[in-house]
Amino acid sequence: MENSITLTADLDALAKISAFITTAAERCGLDERATWQVQLAVDEAVTNVIQHAYDPDQPGDLTLSWQCCDHRFIVTVRDHGRQFDPSAVPTPDITSPLEERQVGGLGIYLITRLMDEVRFEFSPQGGNLLTMVKYLPQDQPASPDDVLVIPIHDRIDALTAPRLTSMVSEQIGKGARQIVLDLSNVSFLSSSGLRALLLIRKELMTLGGELRLAALQPQVYEVFTITGFTQVFNLHPSVAEARAACAQRH
Amino acid sequence: MELNHRRLHRVDLIEVVGRVDAATAPQLKQLIESLFAEGRHRIVLDFSRLEYISSPGLRVLIEARKKAREWKITDLEGGDVRIANLPPRIKEVFDLTGFSSLFEIYGDTVEAVGSF
């Protein structure tokens, strides 16, 4: 099966892309719910391109590609239209009452909630490139001594923290007790993110487990030094050293 | 998407079947707005056979409810857009976007129609 499709960015593309990505997600081993989540996220991304990247009477191309590797289903959407700036789209307040509820911004919001990683990039030659990643279910029923290393690929802030918490909780639910979060790709940690990490640490400790954080970027490490949490968390310069510390404990 | 419209005495019942996305949402919007234009502001959307909804569809729902509620006979009685039957996947979208608390949602069409 071809893992890329290029279409004119108009409304006719939606149904074709939906069918294309659904088949791909199933082939990659995503379950029914994850497949549906990917389908909705991709539909939102493509709708965004159709409505905002090009002039409606002169639609350009969009290219959707996918790959399946390393327990991840990765989808990219590329267009050569107007530069998209995700920071210009306000995050909708989903708790506001009907009268004050804004109608826009839901598409991008849904994408970030449905996928595990989302990245927007732009270059004058390449155009807009949106990369969305869905993690495949990992089926390792862990023994208490196994070390589970989870790479985190996003900012840890109020928006992403709930997802991080639920993802780690799921692993704890499956039996993981020695967890290392690989933070090498985390460029930002907010106070909400820190709170989420504290809760995860507490949950693990009550179960006799341990949380370790590895490969912190300097600006993330600084959050720990400023708040004094360097003493509370097990921080390690690298994943290898975090693993070694787990091994030593036993 | 398929829209099955039934005109009841005080309420309009619209069954929304299939997919509501950017391509089909305008049809739903058009039907609802044509009812508003006739002065009919009490609408029940039956989602029992709705398979899929994305943000353009959500947008139509929110705009429709806002508009319907502007029409009032008394403070207690007026227009509204209410929903009957929310399949699990659609409920998940509603929960993610906070729509679950923005709409009155009923277990079946009888209950939803009777709520007016």
C-alpha cells in the first residue's frame, strides 16, 4: 500500500483522506478507538488546510503521508499555502457557558487532545508541515523489577500534563513500577507540569515503585533548582544512568 | 450525510445520519436556518445514527443553539436545540470539547421532544 497521497485541498478530499488514513491506522495495528482518534485528528488538520491555507477558488495541493515505526503511527500533512501559526489560534475555553462560548479553535484543540505528539513546522521551500504521532499500545506486562523508559516529546504544561498523567497511570496500571521519563526532548516544564510529575511520583511511591527523570534540558533543570525539587525527584543526566540507578536499587 | 426531517406539532425533529464534517455541515446549517426563518425554533437533533462529527459540525450546533435561544415567548418558554441519543464516539467528542455541558442531551427522541 502506498503510504502517501496527494490531493487538491478541497472538500472532496475529506472522505478520501479519511478512508486512506483509516486503512493505514488499522494496518499499523491501532485499535478501533485509536484509529477513530487518528481519523478525527487528520480530518481536522486537512479541514484546516482546506479552509485557511489556500484561497477557496484556487486550492493548491496537500500531501498526507504515514509511517509506522518504533511503536508509533506517524502522520504528516504538508501544504504549500499560507504559513500557519498555531500560536495565533486561541485555545478554546471548553468550560465557558454557551453565551460566551467561542466557536473557533476547536479543530487544533481536538488534534492536540487526540494525538500523543503534535508539531507544526514551516519553511519557505517546504511549506507547512504538521506531524502527528499516535503511540501504539505497548504490550509488555511488566514485572515489578522491569524498568520502563518513556520518552516524552512535548512541552509539559497545563494542556499536555493530563495526557502525560493518564499515559503513565496506564503503564502503572499494567504493572510498571520502575519508570524513567526521558525528558531529552522536553523544552518546557510549567508549574502544572511539575505538579503532574509530583502526583505521578507519589502514585508510584505508594505502590513501592520509583519515578526517575532523565536527560533534562538546562531550562527544565532550572525549574527544579528554582523550586527546590532537585531533592525530591531522582534526576539523572542520561537514560543510561537512570537505568543503572534502578538496577543498583535491587 | 443524510438528514431526515419530521415536522411535529411544536417541534422539528431532525435525524442526522452518517458523517458531519466540513463538506456536509453546511447542509445541516442550511436546514436549521430555514426552520428559524419560518419561525420554528424548537429543534431536536436525533444523533442515534450519527457516525462522525468534526469541528465544522460542532460549530453549526453551537451557533444553532445560541440562535434558537434568542427566541423567547416567556423567560421559561422559548426556542432551543436539544439532542437525543448520543452514540459513544460522539459522546467522546462532546466530552473532549466541553459540549456535554453546553447541550441538553436526552436518552431518546420521545423524551427530547417532550422536554419542550
